[in-house]
Amino acid sequence: MIELKSIYKSFDGREVLHDINAQFESGKTNLIIGQSGSGKTVLMKNIVGLLEPDKGEVLYHGRNFIQMSRREKKRLRQEMGMIFQGAALFDSMSVLENVMFPLEMFSADTYRDRVRRAKFCLDRVNLLDAIDKNPGELSGGMQKRVAIARAIALNPQYLFCDEPNSGLDPKTSLVIDELIHDITVEYNMTSIINTHDMNSVLGIGESIIFICEGRKEWMGTKDDIFDATNEQLNKFIFASDLLRKVKEEHEHERKQPRQ
Amino acid sequence: MQQINGMDILRPIAQTGKYFAMMGHVFSRPERMRVFLKQYVKEMVSLGTSSIGIVLLISVFIGAVIMMQMALNVTSPWMPRFAVGYTTREILLLEFSSSVMCLILAGKVGANIASEIGTMRVTQQIDALEIMGVNSAAYLVLPKVLGLMTMMPILVIFGIFAGIFGAFLTCWVSGIVIASNLEFGMQYQFDEWHVWASLIKSVFFAYIIASVSAFFGYNVEGGSAAVGKASTDSVVSCSVLILFADLVLTQLLMG
Ligand SMILES: Nc1ncnc2c1ncn2[C@@H]1O[C@H](COP(=O)(O)OP(=O)(O)OP(=O)(O)O)[C@@H](O)[C@H]1O
Ligand SMILES: [Mg+2]
């Protein structure tokens, strides 16, 4: 479980995050949603320690990450997997080498076991046939899947995904979302996912926090999201006509209780 | 007070501080010796071996030109017959093969390192390393620094030989100087220490090139334009630092 306690972050006097409190539970896909520029990536970077908050605490199972020694941080980081907005694969390495990299650095397994583990992870994301390719030769969706395989190579406890399906078509997005959800449940990981894709929100939003201009405006699940009264959230969700119609139907059903 | 004519005067000091902070991370024990050695060998090949061609080419030409200049401008009937060979050798050994060669390589290798690491920064590959718990500075920079420091003296030796070959080549082709005179001059009062001094200097220059350009790449902020700027900046800084270090090292080694 990861807890955030009143996180504040500013860049050059401009406040990007303001008093963010949240809890992310294990075995669940926790979503952070919000408009582009609302501060999702900055928040995630604060959680994983790529940025340090100006104020506030990030607790991993009750232990404050910010105050950990370098050695403790290092050990904790081997428990983390992250998928970046742009996949961030090592472009000097092949797909297999990318997935093997964390194992090369941190596992004590033999070479054969490392290869087997990497192949297992690649199989998990259905990419066994792309093993010898370079990241540059893959499509965006395939790169994201390699990034997932790399992130789960060391069997992490925590999985962070920054917009795992930005720039992907709806069908591929769905595949990626389901993959992340399945892995999360399978290994009882604590997953945190940044997204502004409403399909993901309605698909895997088991716990959602909504960020608007650096403030947490709402939290709940995909089931309460249509009933939310928060004005900013409604503006965000119902930006598209389609969802507005879905909401109308949803309300219509409510008003006419089944006979 | 911090800004004069729009220039941040404290910036160089802050940069220097950041540079030493980064180098503190770079020189730490590699996490995995096996991975480090693999990277080290890879960098020796990609930074060193791939530069042999350009080193040989440039050295042959410079050796030829220095010899020609000496033959045309220094000789006169009352100069001894070893003058051309002697001066050519001294210039090649003392300055050209190490300092000038490294200035040229600062352009090739420095820009290469800065843009490679800079691209890794902007595409978040460095963040990915950090998240895994890898000391990204050590993982990326140490093999490059040590690899180039290992290869540079070898490149210098290649350069010296190619320069001497170039000098003889013009001698045979154009006949400005008689080859045996050149040979005599090349061997006249040869001081082995000059070769060592050149090699020692080149190791320092290699350190400057690899570490400074890695520093610029590592600290890129922004996109591809910033990567481009980092590689130009690194070449400029490396060149200035090499010239400055040359001054100091020459005083220390020869004075
Ligand atoms: N390193 C930085 N320095 C200064 N400002 C920054 C920095 N990183 C982010 N910001 C600012 O913080 C704000 C939030 O950015 P962030 O990247 O978190 O948005 P986001 O919610 O992830 O958007 P998107 O959905 O487009 O990825 C932006 O206004 C951005 O300009
Ligand atoms: Mg973002």
C-alpha cells in the first residue's frame, strides 16, 4: 500500500501540486485522472522519487520514502516497475536485452534462468516473436508492451504506469489496460496508473482520484463516477457527447425502477 | 547582482558544482562487475576503435604538412641537415599527437557522448534506470570515461606513427628533403620522455572529453533542441578545457 500525505510541489514559484492526500491499495488498479497539464506526471514522479516534494510524505507500507537512506531507496526501487509515457526502452538494446536488463543488474539467477524469465514476461505480453527486434522497429503499442514486460521482470510489488495507452488506438488501449489489470490482480501488486482516457477509467477504475490544476478534487470508483457532483469532474468526464448520452441513459434507468 | 547583461554570472560556478556532484556518483563501485565490463569493452570499441580511421587520416596529412612547412620555411643553407626532421618530430610528439588530436576528437567523441546521453535523458531512459534502482550516472558514464582513457593513448601512438609516415611520404613523393636526412633528424637527440608526456597528457584529455560531454548530456532538460545545444556546448567546453589543461600539464611535465 502506498499513502500520500499532503504533497506540495512547485516549480519556480508556480504551484503544480497542492495538498494531495491519497491511498493506493494493493491488488487494485488505482487511477489518477485529470486533464493534460493537471500535474499527473509530476505527482507520479514525486511518488517514485524522481522528484522530491516540497512538503509532505510518501509512505510505502508505512515507511517514509523521502527519509530513507540511499541503500534503502535502492532496495525499494528494485520492488518498483514503471512504464513511462513514452515507453523509454533502451534503444541500444534488443527487446530481449531490454527485458533482461533489470535481471542482469539485480538478480542472482544463472544466464539461462534470466533468459527464461525474460521470455516468460515477453510471452505474458504476447511479444515472443519480436524478441530480436530493436525498439525502433516496434509500433507504439508493442513498445508499451515491452515496457510492461520489462517492468514486471523482477516481479515488483509496485507498478507505475504513466499514460500507458496514450497514442494508442482504442482496441490496443483496451488490451494494455486489461494486461495491467490482470497482472495487478495476479501478483497482488499496488498499481498506480495515470490516464486521461475515459475508456480506461470505466474499464479498470477500481479506485480513482481526480486531479484538477494540482488539487485533488474527487475520489471514488468507476461505479460512482457518473453520480459525482463535482463540477470540475463532470466537465472533465462529459467533455464528449457520447459519455453525456451514457449518463443520460444511466439517469433515465434510475428514474424508472424496474417493475 | 546575479545578472549582468542578461548573463547569469553564477552559472559557471553552479555548473562546476553540479559537475563534481555528478562525478561523485560516477566513481562508485559498479553494481554488477559483469555488466560494467561488458559496457567498458563496448565503449572502448565504439569510442576508441571507431576513431582509429580518422586519427590515421588526419595524422598522415598533418605529418606531411608539418614536414613540408618546415622544409620550405625553416631550412636554409646554414641550418644543419637534421633541422627539418628534428622539428617535425618534436611538433608531432609534443603538441600535435596529443593536444591537437584530442581537440579534434573532442568534436567527434564529445558530441557523440553528449547527444547519446542527452537523448537518453529526454526519452526518459535515464529515469527508467533510476526507477530500477540503478545508479544511472555510474552505469552510463563510468564505462565511457574509463573506456576513452584506455583507448586515447593507443590512438595517440597510432597518430604519432601515422604522422611520421606522412612526413616520409611527402619526402619520397615530392623530394623536398632527402629521406635519409629526415630520418637522421627524426632520431636526433630523441628524448623518450616526450612520448610519455604526450601519452600522459592524452589520458587527462580523454578524461576531460568523456566526463564533460557526459555531464552536458546527463543534464539536458527539454527536447531534441536541448540535446543539440548540449552537444555543441560540450564540444566548446571540452576544447577550452583541453587547451587550458594543456598549458598546465605542459608546465608540469616539461618544465
Ligand atoms: N520540470 C518541470 N519544470 C517546470 N514545470 C514543470 C516541470 N514538469 C512539469 N511542469 C509543469 O507542471 C504542470 C503539470 O505537468 P504534468 O506533466 O504533470 O501534466 P500531466 O497531467 O502529466 O499532463 P499530460 O496528461 O499531458 O501528460 C505543467 O503545467 C507543466 O508545465
Ligand atoms: Mg503526463
